[in-house]
Amino acid sequence: MFDLIHSPANADRVAPDAPDTVYACTTGDPRIADVLLREIQPGDLLRVTGTVIQPDDPDAPARLTVDALEVLEAAPLPVTGNCG
């Protein structure tokens, strides 16, 4: 299990207090789990496809069974150390 956090696509056009959407995710594909553990970094732009299930409790987060995952754009690497 893992959480997928969906942030507004253009934060400048939405209210500053607009919340991110969190999906509780699972996958049956060990390759997806391996990519998540070894390659995905916070801030990466992903395309995730699968099946969304809304629980009976409207306050509970939607669940997503992930069938495919693609990195569209890697997050910029943080700058560390001294320059010059």
C-alpha cells in the first residue's frame, strides 16, 4: 500500500487553501512496487492509471488500484553544498 497525493495542476489558479487529494493505493504488479521503492521521488510528475473505488463512507478517502505508472517528468534535484 502507498499514498498518492494529487496536487492542483496549476497552484497559481486555485485558492491557496485548496487541499491536495490523497488516494490510498495498492498494486498487484511487483514491477510497479519496485519502481515506487527505488525510482520515484517526491515531486515527480506521474501518470497513474487504474481503478478508483469510493468507499461507502463519504469521509473516507478514495482507493486506487494502480495498473500502470509512468514518470512524465522527474522532480528537480535539490541543490546541496557550497558553490564556487
